[in-house]
Amino acid sequence: MNRTDRLLAIILELQAKGCQRAEDLAETFEVSKRTIYRDLMALDESGVPLVATPGKGYDLVEGYFLPPLSFTADEAIMLLMGSDFMAQSFDAQYRTAAQSAGRKITAVLPEPLRIEVAEVEAGLRFIVPDGPEKPELFQQLRRAILQRRRVRFLYHARFSGEKESEPGVPTSRVVDPYALIHVGGAWHLGGYCHLRQDRRNFRLSRIAELTILNETFRRPSNFEVAQRDPSDRTLTVRVLFDWQSARWVRESPSFFQVAAEEHPEGWLVTLRIRLEEEIIQWLLSWGTHAKVLEPDSLRQRLLLEIQAMARIYAELNEPLPS
């Protein structure tokens, strides 16, 4: 944080929290007490009305406010919850920015509204997992996106789906990085894959040995972060869930679901996938509550998987030799 930003932040901190000791401000902004004293002197010389109380700290003269923004209680709550969510979801640089934004929002609220917001906020909380699994990788990719620079990395695809790729063996990818996307509790890189000659999403936890190349690229003008391109999902799957599980399927639908409807025997779900491997584990997790209606090939693969599992557990149940 540069000095100009810190001077404004000190004013906002005093507005939000009232009287603050120099050591408290030094800890908040991660600078020395001597730096805080110089900052306070600079604010005083620029006309900001500061009051110093021995043994208590520094405060602003009552009634002094920066030009405030006008928020309703609901607007302020949504902004503060959003900044809290962002602080938990991103790396250190953006976490600091989100926390700073939250302080600024709180600071411009009138005292009665600030109290109301604090009471409501105390009963609402986002609990999210830690930020990106690989914060350094996240930062590198963010920089590559901003600079429009191509990247190269090894990718551990769970299912290759390609004749020239062996499952479980990482492939080298050269990618034009378009966006970082948070989906299903994990970060993904969206971009154009030169190996596959198409747009692909790459889970960050499966990326290794990233190199930012000197080559630049131009992002398509029609690219949208929220856009889904299901054109390569050519395999249709229909699954019938019994009524016992229907509620839970509706609550946590598959990423590949494209339609769902009531059926005399339960809840009928239609999915579109690229590879059968993509949903085998998901289907197995529902046990006897799910019945694949089509395609036949997927039913056969599930049968083989279940038979293999049965053999494993049968062997575990065999008596040990005496």
C-alpha cells in the first residue's frame, strides 16, 4: 500500500472504529509506529481535524466525514458479505484488497446504519474453503491473463478421452489463458488449448510446471466467463432416481445435468457428457437409488465396475489361511 492510499485508509479506520492508538494503526497497516506518527502529522497539516488523547490514542473531530456513499442496510450487508467471501476465496493480494474494501464500506455508513448492519451481519456468514490450492500458480496465471501471454504446463487429466493420450499420464499443453473460474469449490483455468484446437477448462490442482511464454494472444471478443460451451458433449445419459433420493438429487444436481422432470417411478435426469468416465463415480455414489436408462454401454460399464468391486470385497471376506 502506498502512502497516499494509507493516509486515506487511516481516516477510514478512524471513522469506522473511533479512537485508535498509534500501535494499533501500525499493526493494522503493517508499518512502524514512527511511520504512523508521520502519517498523522501529514493528515493534520493537510487539514484533517485530528484529536489526540493521552493514553487513549487518536480520533477525528466529531462530525467530520468524508463525502459518504448512500447505502441501504440490505445494500451494505450484501457488499460486506461479498467482500468477506472474496477475502476467503482469493490469494493474499486480493484478500488484502477485499478486506480494505470492507473497511471503506463500513467507514462511510452512518452510525445507526452501521449498528444495524453489524447486528444482521453477525447472523449471516459465508464459510468457504481456503483460497486457491496453489496460490503461486494462481498469481502466475492471473498475471498471464492480464498480460495476454500464452502459457505452457503439464496437465494431469483424470480422463484423457483421446486416442493419443494414455490415461494417468500428464500431457504438455500450450494454452491461451482467458479466465480463472471458481466452480464447485475449485479453481479452473478457461482458455484455448492448442493441443486440442478448442476451448478447454483446466483444474488448477492438476496443473504442474507452469511456464509463462513470451508469445501473446488476442482473446476472442465473444468470450464470456459465464458462458458454457456444451457442443463437445455429444453423449446423452438418462438416469432414473427413486423417490427416496429425488429430493437430494434436486438439491445437488450434477454439473452435466441439462434437464430433469418428474416420472411415475421417481425423478428422471438427463445429462450431456463427453466421456462415460466423467459420471461413473457420481452414479455409483447413489447406489441402488439410481438406474441408468440409456445408453446401454454405460449400463455395461457400471455392471463391470460393480462386479469388480464385489470381487474385491469377497476376497476381503475370505478367511485367512491358518
